[in-house]
Amino acid sequence: MQSSTSTDKSIYAGFSCPLEPLNEDFFTLLATQYASAVIDTFVEHFNAPLSSYPGVISSLQRLSGRDNTFDRIWSPALGMCAKAVISKDFEQAVNAAADLLMHATSAGLFTEWEIVLTSPRQFRLNRRLLPPRTHIQAEIRGGSAWILLGNNGSVDKIPALFVEDDSETLFPKGTVEVPSLKLDRRIITVHAKATAGAQTTECLGFQSAIQASEETIPLFNSAIGLLKTNLCAYYLWVIRVLREIVLVRFNGYKYMPGIDAWGLAYICPTRDRNIFIERIVHEIAGIYFSLLDMLGNVVSAADETYYYCPFADKMNQLNSLVKAYHAFGNVLLYYKMYAARFGDDPTIAARRLALHSDLKLVEGYIMESEVRLTELGWALIEPLMRELSND
């Protein structure tokens, strides 16, 4: 096995699992630089049509440049920008620009911009789903940022910056508060329509997007509270990157592949607190994997061998197996930590045994193919393997 213990590779360890230290400076640099690349590509592709909207191009360039901070760019709207480039869809690009700039403005991007749409649509500002409007504008006055929403001649003016205990009276009639988890000055919304990629639900295997039930938020809060109080390493790993939970049903899929590396998790609802945590850990692991994967391949590009993946019950190439090992390995690590803290009840013991068996099979493929993993791949996998082997 190739060694990944040198100083330069140790900066990747925190992407492997939360028991390894995460180099916060490297994590932030990686996320913001990649976001800049996405924004720059987006502006390059849609410069001409977006230039007709005052301040949009210059605001995006500020966001990509000197005003690029993690909180301002870390939004699923950035994934929507990337998808607009791929689809070459201008309407999607306008919506993506509006969503991204709305998010960035609420996180302290002090620039003025204006977008007029051909038909009304809803925008979300933090945990508020605003009524449909055709006109959205950011205005800076007296050191404060404001969002102006217009439709048919009427204009509503609301404060843009995030305030944890904002009053409903600040928002126009028809505003709906989205169910959310409030964690250490972070808002994690729980809803059925994602900021990014909502139009792609069918091709992603969604049966339907569903609204949060009355018991959903208390259950989710209980689950996150359990992590915060008893398993803080996983709590911090989760809240660092999670911004939106979209509740969905799948056509035969228990888990959603990691398609959005910008804080979005697709979750099947459950009434079981541990199953919810399992699904969150799985999705969050996918976000960390996707971020590090931006640096380069985790397996040799020349490897085209297929192996049986017990998690998907089908043949997959090694890159998919490494990603599955990383996600389900973190799920097993969570259950190991939970059992060490609370004891092993029969249900969790059975789940741990099943995960251990499947992971051992995949680990065997990885070890047999170790020359096909890149140094980056080993840097991602080795720390997790080590933690799982510790009893």
C-alpha cells in the first residue's frame, strides 16, 4: 500500500472521516477556489445575455474574486450555475444567477444588481420562501443591504442580511417560513423543492418530492442534537457543509448519489432517528468526497475493471466502489461510535454486522487493486480504514 502519511497528504485526512483533523484553511481554499472556477466559467458562457441585467456580471465577478468567502459561495445555487453551463439553458442561468446572488447578498456581498424575469417565480431568502415576483434587486443604502421584490408595479423591501430571529413583519404578505433546523447560527432548510436541480428530479430516480410532516423537524432536531451532545466530531462534520435537506421518495433507491457538492442532501424520510443520521452521514460523506475529487482522480483513469458493489447490488467501476466505501464506511464508523457511547442494541448490532460484511468485500477489491488508486485516493481512504480497524 502506498503511504499517505507525509505532511503534504495529511491535509486530506479530514475529508476521510471526522475523527481525523480537518485542515480548515485547506478546506476553505479548496471550496472557494473551485467556486471561483465555476462562477468564472458561468460568466464566460452567459456574459452577453446576463450583461443586460444591471450589476449582475460585476457582482458575480466580485463574488469570484476579492469578495469570495466560504459562506457566500457555499450554496446549492452554485451547482445550478454549473448545470446551466452544461445544459446551455439561459433561463436556468438567470434563475441560477438570481439564487446565487440572493444567497451571497444575505451572507454579506455588498453589491447592487437587478434581474427582471419573464414570469413570476419564488425566491428563498434564508428560511423564508418569498411570494412569486418578476423583479429582484439588491440595494445598498447606509451600510445595509436590502432586497427589493417587485411585481405589477408593487415593490417590497426586505433586509438581506441573515438575522437568526428575524420578524415575520419584515417580509411581504404571502411569505412562507420553510421548515428548518437552527444550528449554531446556521440555517438548514428542510423542504421538497431544492434551490438547485429541482427540475431534474425524474432523471435522478425521484418518485416524488414530499413536504416535511409535523414529526419530521422534531425528529431531525433530536438526531442532530444527539450528534452535538454525544458525537461532536460527526456533528461538526455535518454542520460544516450541510445547508439544505430535500425530502424525496426514490424509485427503488435507498440513497441518493452525491450530485451536488454545495451543501445539498436528498433524504428519504424516516421515523427512526438513527436511520436519519445514517442517511445524513452517507450524504455528507459524499460532499467531502466530491470536494476532494475536484483535485484529481482517486483511481487511475486507465482502470476500466468492474467489481460487484453490494450496496448498489450491481457491477461498478473502482471509482464508484471507493466512493461507496467512503460513504458507508463513515456510516459504520458512526454506528461504532454510537455503540461505544450507548451500548449495542440488537437493531444497531445487526446493521453494523451487515455493513462490516459489505465493506470487507469492497475493501478486498480496493486492496487487490491498490496500484490503481492514486495517491489522492489512498489519502482519502487510508485514515477511514485505520479508524474502522480500531476496536
